[in-house]
Amino acid sequence: MKQLLRILLAAVGILAIVAVAAVVYVTTFLDPEDFKPRLTAVVEEQTGLHLALDGPINWSFYPRIGVSVEQARTWLPEQPEDNPAFAAVDRAEVSVAFGPLLRGEIAVDGLTLDGVRLNLERDAQGQGNWEPLLERLSEQNSGAAETVLAPASAGPNADAGNLAVVLSIASVEVKNADIRFRDAQTEALWRLQQLNISGSNVNPVRAFPLKAMFTLTKHNRLDAEVLERDPDMTSEVNLETRMRLGLEEELFVLENTALSTRTHTKANEEPQQLSLKAAEIVARMGEQQLSIKEGLLEAGLRNAENWQGSLALALAFGLEGDWQAQTAQLKELQLTGPDGLRVSGHLNLAQLRDAPTYSGQITAAPFTLRPWLSRAGITLTTAGESALSDVAMTSPIKGDTEQFSLPSLSLVVDDSTFTGELSAALDGSRLAFDLAGDQLTLDHYLPGAATAKQASRGLFRKAFAQNGDSLLPQTVLGELTLEGDLSVDKLVFAGLTFDNPRLQLRGDNGVQRLTAFESGFYQGQLNATGQVDATGSVLEWLLSPTISNVQVAPLIETISADEEASPLRGRFDLSGDLTSQGNTRESLISNLNGTLAARLNDGAILDTNISQQMCELVAQLEAGEGTQRDWHPDSRFERFEATLQINNGVVASDNLLITLPGIDVQGEGEFNLTSMNFDTRANARLVDTADVACEVNPRLEQLPLPVRCEGHLGDERTEWCRFDREMFQTAVVDLLRNEAGERVNEELEERLGDSLDGLDERLGEGAAQELRDGLRGLFN
């Protein structure tokens, strides 16, 4: 045993002496500088690049055998050498393991590139300076490379008597690389700085770990670095994966990949974070195909202006892409986020290089839309606090880089469901839709914090609530091409109910038109046309409404704040044309102009017969007794009509006409839509009737019953109108002078009797006494 050990030690000693002798011989008699001309010639022959080796070539023998080159630069074939080099490296080193050399193999132990610099450029026509180099390399015979890169399992090529290179590199390092890309086509300057790549046990058979990190910057000007401008975008990128090489198949496989980025788009802005994880990424370079399995894209987004903190989103997906066929399939898409966001579906992409298009299916589970609008900078102050809290949709989807369409949309918004189709341009220049819904309560979505508070105070309060916000996006309207059709089984707006409304919108060249609006409205019909002109600096509005045969009683009860039974019935007609300008409620109201014709058919004041009261008053005045007929409990109108002139938000009429059996009412007045104040005067006159007990003295027909209504819509309704005692007393004085002559006031008092007492109930407390005082004054 001792003898065997001595033999082994002697063999090791001899080998060591041989190795030392070889090192002494190489370092003494071989000068690495002698290899420079041959090395530059080989590089130029194989690639066409001009190589300059400014630094020394060094041998290394311990702890591994290797060679290093310093300060190497290369230029493209037609590139002047006084220009910045196409590629350069501060130091490149390769080493081989000593042990495999004894077996006739070359096993690369380490490869290091330090300070790599690469200058890539693309001209305005899209031609890259690297393309001729790639063409030259592709023309070279790759057979020799395949032999050289044969795996160690093939063993040494004993027949050829050459050493076989084993592609199993223990360590690969790229340190402090700097890559510039000047793109004249997009006028952008990209730069990868501090690029560091490391891998271990690199081989073509098994997966090996790979790490990379770098900083990516972008300038939106080619001369930004010369001008010392800060980058428009800076992104810190980190990659960890396991790579498997299939050199013969031109296959790259990344397993358990984790890619993360931290991106700044403005100075002093918090970074946007993005990460990609995938169980497997397969790139088939020959077929130009890419597939991703179990991909997960996670984002941490920030927007200091619209929300606080980070917005976490996650997109799970699978990908199959074919660059040659220009197709890709995004499978098993699942987007999740806060506030219940869950969107799923799939997309098929085509014509990726020429004109990308996509089609697929998208489904959004019920989620709360309000916080998402807030994150987009849209602040909602809707009347309904829960509005847009339950939104869901599903539809096929198709489109391209300029537009998208949802051809079979099913949309749920709170209690409303819509079906139909919708399409739009991604830049907001076109919108088209054809939707049908079951019900829609617009009151829930009316803007303005005061809307909810005022919702129970009647139609006018809601319709004219003061709000300084713009109603419509004028810039969008000026550029929008619109084609929209909407129908709903039931619509509620401002507390009013519309049955089966149909809406048709058309617009282009800055003019948006309401070409048709038709709806059942309180047992009648409502129609309207109009337009909004956004071509000028101020929005111009036109509206032509027509209301026909609408039942007044349920309409008044709906409008009424106190929900009392309507004092009026009948069928209402209204038509006319309105104009206005502006983009706020205030401006629209103050600039409102136009004419409306109103008429009430088959009308009546309920539970009060004014004809009876007037005739009884006449009978008391003339005969001292009441009427002898049976009266209808209501005051039926024979005629009720008016023409409303609207001038800068003030509605006025000077031809209000109401006729009842035995009474004619004529009046005038105005209503200021801005201040909500009104002032109306009306005179009721007695006319002859068929009732003998109510025969009217011809002179008594000249006696007016003056009523004045004034105040503010916010006042109590019972305080709006009052009997104009002064005017009535003056008229009575004139009449009684003509009729009574020298009769004493006692006889007149007896005739008035109970009718004057009843006058208090009809005209207000104290009215009868004032009238008595006035009558007595006639004869004193």
C-alpha cells in the first residue's frame, strides 16, 4: 500500500513539474501581442467589423487557464473610425478548466465581459445599423460552430485528433454594460445603463439560473443628452429565471420567470411598479413563435393627483404568438383589482405587423364603478349615494388600434339592464350605440350635491338647481361623430315617468342633433327634436318640444312636493321652439329664449265650483237669495290657453285666457327662471248663463274679480295668491254708484248677507269686512 502511494505521489509530482514547465515556456517564449493581427483579421473576415485592440492581451494560468483582452473596439464596415465605435468593451476574459484538458476536452470555466458599450441606430426610413451585420453573420457557414459547440456527452473527437469544446460554462458575467439606441423614426433616445447579467452552469441541455438587472431610460428628443435634459422615463428592471437552451432547434425556454420594474415618468414622482411572473416562456426563434404559460402581470400604480396610495391590479393570462403568421391568442384572461373588479375573457389578435386587429369575449362581474371613476379624475356627486355601485357586463369584443366594438352587449347598471351594441374610437372621436333597456331612473345619476337634498321639493327645484359645473364636455362634442339609439321600457327623470321612450342622436362636424325623442307621458305623448352646436366658443342649443293630450292631474301630483291630490284635471297640449347658449345651468336658464303655446282641454278645478260661488254672489247682490239649480262639484273649463314668450330666462304671457260657465278669466304675468320669482295678475268677469237665478246685470258683467299671484317657488303654496281687494273695491264702488244710486248702506248690507260672510272663506280672512267697509263708504 505504501508503495502504491509513493507511485501516485511521484506521478502527481511529475505532472506538476510538467505543468510548471509548460507555464514557464508559454510565458517566456510566447508573446500574446503576436496574436493581435491574426485576431483582428479573423474578426473582419467573419463579421466585416473593424477591430481595434488598444489594450494588452494577457494569459492567466492560476487558478484557471484563460486569456483576457482589454480596451477592444469595433466599427461597422462603412463606419468612419473617428465616429463612436459600434461596439466596445473595457475587458473581456475567457477561461477553461484544467481537468477536462487532460481528457481531451475544453470546458469553458468562465466568461466575463466588463464595460460593454453598444451604439444602435435606426434612421428615419426604419433601417437599423445592425442589420447588415446580421445578414453577414447569417451567410456564414454554421457547420463549424455546431461542431465546436457540441456537448461534452459526445466525447472527444478521437478521429479528428482535436479537442472538443464542452459548452458548459461555470460562470457567465456581463458587468456595467451600456447600450444606446437612437431611433430617428420616432425621435426617441433609449439607453440601457448599468446592465449586469450573470449565469452559472450555462449549458445547452439543462436549465440554468440567469439574473439580469439594468436601468432603462428614454428621452423624447435625440439631442436630450447634449442639452443635459433629464430622461422623460426611467425604469429599473430586474429579471430572475432559469433558462434552457435548444441551440439546434433555436429554442429558448425560461422557467419560473420573475421580471419586475420600477418606472418614473416625471421628476420626483413616486414610481409605477410592474411585475411579470410566468411558469414557462418558450421562444422558438426559427418559427418566430412565443408562448407563455401561467402568466401573471401585477401592477402597483400611483397617481398623486387623483388618488392616494398604490392601486394594485393583477392580470392572469396565457399567450400563444406566431410572428410569421401575425397572430396571437391571449387565453384565460383574468383581471382583478380592488372594489370587486373581476374581468375575464380571451382575445385573438391578427395582422400584428401590418394592421393589428383583435376579437374575443369579455365579461365583467358585478363591481363598484364609483371609485374607479374617482381614480380617473371624475368626481361624482349623484343624487343616489349607491348609484353605479353595481355594474356588470358581458359581450364579444372586436377592434383594432383605433376603435373597438361590443356587438352583443349585455350591460347591468344598478337596477337597469341594457342589451344591444356599442362601438367607439379609442381617441374619443366617434361613438355609436343601439341599446334597449328595461328601466332607468336618471334621478339617481343627476350631478350636484344639492340634487339629493332637493329631490323632494318638486320639479322646478330639481330642474333649475344651481350648479356651476359644465354640463357637457364641449371639446369632445366638437370632435365627436355620434350615432346613438336608445329605448327604455320605463324612464324616470326629475321625478317624472316616461313610458317606452325612444331616443335618436346623430352628430358630426361639431353639431350634435336630437333627431327624435318619442315617449308616452302621463297618458299622453311627448315628442322633441333639437341640437347642440359646439363649433363656436359657446355651446348653442335648440329644442322643439311637443306635448299632446297629457293628463294634468297625475302630472301635478308627481310634481307637487307635498304629494297632495291635484286640484286640477284635464289634458294638456304644449308646443314651441326654444333656444339657449352656454354650458352650465345658470347660463342655459339666463339665455333661454323662445315661444310656447299651451292649451288645456277637458279641464276642471276639482272640488270647487267657481261658477256656483260667483253666481251665488251675484244672486245675493241682485236678489238677496241664492241660486235654485244643482251645481257640479267641479269647475269645468270651457277654454284654457296661453302663449308663453321666453326672453333671457323670463317667461311672460299677456294673453292668458280661461273660460268657465258664467266666468271669463283673462290675465298676464311673468316667471323668472333664474330667481324663481313670479308675478301674475288675472281678472275674472261674470258673464250671462242659462240659470235664471244667476242672470247677470249687463253692468255687473263689467265687475272684475281681480286675483294676484306673486312670490317665490320656495314659499308656501298657500301664500302665493291673494284676492286684490283694492282693485275689487274700486270696481264695486263704481258699479254700485251706477246701480244703487241714493240707497242707504243698511239695505245694501242686508242684501249682501251670507254671501259676504262666505267671501271670507274663499278670498281670505277679513275680505268680507273690508268689502262692507268699502260699500258703506260709498253712501257716507
